[in-house]
Amino acid sequence: MKKIINKKLYNTDVAEKLHTWNNGYENDFGHCEEALYRTRRGAYFLAGSGGPKSRYALTQGNITSGGSDIEVLSEPEAMAWLEENGGTPALLKYFSGEIEEG
């Protein structure tokens, strides 16, 4: 998947995939899956897809279908996404300097 945002290309084929998540609704209208990526320049982005009842739904007129999209994330947003979606190994690998012991 590729998308240009603010004159910058975000490409899942060449970026490093840090973590994936899905909601477990296989073959369902609410199915949603996402992956967090990091570009070679250190930018973070979320690539996702889902069914017509997911956050990636596309509406044209009175027809709703599944879709996909790319969203750029800041470093704090990427960390928060990893925390919320079970990405502890990626947090420890890529953000170890930001994590302190509890």
C-alpha cells in the first residue's frame, strides 16, 4: 500500500513493519487489521484495512464497502498505539529510552 501525505511517500513495501494487530473478526463486516511501520527516515505510519463496519469503511452514495488507508503518526502516537495493541516487544526494541521501570 502506498500513499502520499504532505508531499511524502509512505510505502508498506519498503518501510519496516514493527507490529500488527487485528480485531479477530475474520470474514466479518467489522473486520479490522492494522500494522505500524517506520520509514527509513524514522517516520511512523499506520496502514490498515477493514470491512464496511470498520473505521476503514468507504461510503459512496448509499453504498458502504470495506477500505484501507495510511495515517501518519507522531512518535508518542506510535508508542500509544503499540501499548494499546500488545506491541511490548516493539516498544522495548524501538522506544527503550522512553520506557522506565514501574
